[in-house]
Amino acid sequence: MENQQAPPSELFYNLKPLSTNKIPSLVTIDSSVSSHPWKPDQFTEVCTVNGTHGIIAEKPEGCIVGFVLGRSVADEFEITKIAVAEACKRKGIGSRLIKAIIKQASSSGAAHIYLEVGSKNTAAIKLYEKNGFYTQYTRKKYFTNNSDDALVMSLKLR
Ligand SMILES: CC(C)(COP(=O)(O)OP(=O)(O)OC[C@H]1O[C@@H](n2cnc3c(N)ncnc32)[C@H](O)[C@@H]1OP(=O)(O)O)[C@@H](O)C(=O)NCCC(=O)NCCS
């Protein structure tokens, strides 16, 4: 007989397009895990602007465990935020979200994707590198709250 063991329940989640009524959950996750969290108004502004793409990772019962936001600008695509709830990190959710947004960027016709990441954010940098991004240049003392440098990373799509 085939071994069809069910995965642990915490691994069950679906990727879905973002709807604006979910923004409060995004704010909660972002403020708990990001070193540069956005204010609720910033989420509303970014999520309602034309060209924005948002994907959430949601458990079957409706609990959001992660999200990624991006936007198309001419033939470029910028990933503006990605975050995974603390308790759900290192389970492959960030990877699935990144792969999904890369696919959307590609479908939107973008030639490349870019993003900014804190130079000390090893987890995110490794995630991006694993998915083909490379560092284009460094913006010195970019972040106002801690003077950290930012890496501008990009991925060529065509
Ligand atoms: C970055 C982040 C989204 C990764 O999400 P995640 O679901 O934990 O990522 P995954 O489980 O898919 O990990 C994918 C790969 O990323 C790398 N990675 C993730 N977390 C890491 C960590 N703490 N240290 C080192 N590498 C890490 C690993 O290479 C990992 O692959 P592996 O598990 O096979 O070794 C998550 O840590 C997060 O929400 N961080 C806070 C918000 C943030 O910094 N966002 C980025 C702003 S630019």
C-alpha cells in the first residue's frame, strides 16, 4: 500500500490573491517580524495603487501566515514587502511566496525584478539569492531608523 502520511497541520496553507480586507493581518505580521515595519496607512496606500500585486499565504481556517507585495512599474517589477509570521518561518512559506510573485512579475511582462533589503538581513538575502537574485549595488546608510546599508538586488526575467 502507498504511504500517504498527511503532513503536519501547520504546513497546510494556500496561496491566494490579496484582498484589501486582509490588510489588518498584514500589518500585524509586518509589525511583529520586520525591522522596518510599515504603518497601516502605508499598506492601504500601496495595496490600492494600480499595478500592485499581493499574495497571501492563508491557513484553511483563514489565518494569514505570510504575504508578499509587489508592483509593476513600466517594464520593471518591484517587490515591496515580504513577511512570514514568526511561528511559521523556515517552513518554505517565504520561498513559495517569492516563486509566486516572480511568476506574476513574469506574466505582467516585466524584464526584471528588483528589491531593497537591509544588508544585515541574512534570512531575506539568502531567500532572494536562492531564487536567483543577485546584488546590484549597495545604498550606504539607507535606513533612517538604524543607518543600515541597503542592498539593491535584482533578477533578470528576459
Ligand atoms: C525573510 C523571510 C520572509 C523568509 O521566510 P521563510 O518562510 O522563513 O523562508 P523559507 O522557509 O522559505 O526559507 C527559504 C530559504 O531562505 C533562507 N533562510 C530563511 N530564513 C533564514 C535564516 N533565519 N537564516 C538563514 N537563512 C534563512 C534559507 O536559505 C532557506 O532555505 P532552507 O530552509 O532550505 O535553508 C522571513 O524570515 C521574514 O518574514 N523575515 C522578516 C521580514 C523581512 O525581513 N522581510 C524581508 C524584507 S526585504
